[in-house]
Amino acid sequence: MDIKGNSLPDRAVGSGDSARTVLLSETWTPTGSLHHIGLVVESIVSVAPAFAETLHANWDGNIVHDPKQNVRVTFLESRTPGNPLVELVEPADEKSPVFSFLQSGGGLHHVCYLTDSLERQLEECRTQGALVVRPPVEAVAFGGRRIAWIYSKQKLLIEYLERF
């Protein structure tokens, strides 16, 4: 399905005689709705105003320190209703799990989807070959709602946020 919920055509995988048609629904896809896209930056205060302007978003200036994840985060809210948030993530120090990512240039880091059950979602991810890199933990930025992180076979870092 595309972003509007329309069916997409099959696609060919491989080449020549070994090519086969794969339905997009056969490939691994995250479930739930897209909540935010995470970008790793050196300094939230330095870049948030320009990011907000460029993305036609609003920034309330609120920066949250999460000692469990050793990061500071803020969210930019699109001026277009229904669009996902943009999360700016700043390492709190050199021991932050995103510090080395920043050292290699930073930028697009992860996508986050809402899920009704982290346990069910993580089990589904495991059966599809994903690696759980961070089991469920309460997140300060989400009022104590739990998050978990997986690394997909397609090398995509995905955060799952429990709805309630």
C-alpha cells in the first residue's frame, strides 16, 4: 500500500530467468502508524529554528533530557495536520548511543511507529529476522510510555512506541 492506502503493483526481484514476482505485502513492513522521524544533530538549540523553518514546522523550544537513553530530544510539529513529528536527537555526552553516529555525520537515524503492544510487535519483528537492539524501556520524552528498538534485515533502525 502507498501512503494513501492504495494497492501497489507487484515488483520483480532478481534478473533474467531467476527473476520472480514478489507482492509488496510479502516483504517485511512495520505495523502501526508513523509517529516520527529521528535525526541526530550536534546541538538542538543551534539547528532547531532552521529545521523548523525549512520543514514548515513549529518548535516549542522544549528540550527533554532522557538519562536512560543518554540523549536530549525535541520535537518539531508539522504545520500540516496528520504529518509525523520530526525528532531532533542530541547526544548527552560521549557515552550516548548516538554519539558515534553523530561523529560519522549524523542526520537521518530512525523511524518510529506506534504499536498497541510492544511484546507482540517485537515477537513479529523477530520472526521476520529483525534484531531487537533495545528491549522495552520507559521513555522520558513520552511521559513514561515504553519504547523498544529493532534493527531490520534491511538495515533500518526502527523505534516502536507503545500507544498507551
